[in-house]
Amino acid sequence: MPGQGYIVIDLTARDVEDVYEVRYALEALAARQACGRHTATQMVRLRSMIDEFETLDPHDADGLFETARLFHAALIEPCPNQYLRTTLASMWEHPIQRRITMTYRQGPQHQQNMARDHRRILEALKIGDADTVVEVLRFCHDPNDARTV
């Protein structure tokens, strides 16, 4: 019906885990295909996004979400499979992604973990180490990640 907004539902832990599980599987595939294909300009852009992420207020869920979304999009940009890139973009644009970000894993500890993980991904990309990229991506897609820095 026109004028009707979103219906807000509670997300269960299983809902969140399902989203992360699917996104990880697809992003791991895309990252493997992209590894070794990043240009110097793309690598600088990835580093810049990490630097920006670290300067954000740790409670700015919208800013953190958007910067992380852009980082992950740039990570898979060189993937030659257009359908895979489009599918992942649609997942990031789904309202459930923002809802998860607004509800879970906020604060300085999470921000530091994410920045460290993104830097590890960048270092692995520099040497074409797809296995490490995929391994570190697992942390980015683990809603139960309770690491401390």
C-alpha cells in the first residue's frame, strides 16, 4: 500500500547468522577471484577507506556501515564475475544489513577489530595471498566475534 513504511521485526541470532553466512560465502568467492587483480590506485583507495573508518566515532553506526560497505565493494571490484559482484551489492543494500549494524557489534572494540581485519586483508592482497584474505573475511562475517584487540 502506498504510504506504508517498513514493518519492523525482531532479528533473531539465527537471522543474523544466516545473513553473514551467505554474504561470507559469496564474498569469499569474489575475493578469491579479485585477488591479484587490484591496481595501485585501488589499493590506495582501500587503504584510505581503512584510515577513514578509524577516524569515525565508534558509535556512528551509519558511518561505520557505509565505510565498511564501500571497503568490501572495493575489495571485490576486480572480480571478473559481474553477476557475483551485483549479487553481493544487492545483499549490502538490503535493509537487513543496516538493521544488523544498528543492533549489533558497535563501539570502540568492534571498530578496532574491523580496522585491524581490513588492514590484514590489505596486506594479504599486496602479496596475492587469497587464502589469508578469505580467512580474515571470516571475522568480518562472524556476528559472534567477541575478540578483544
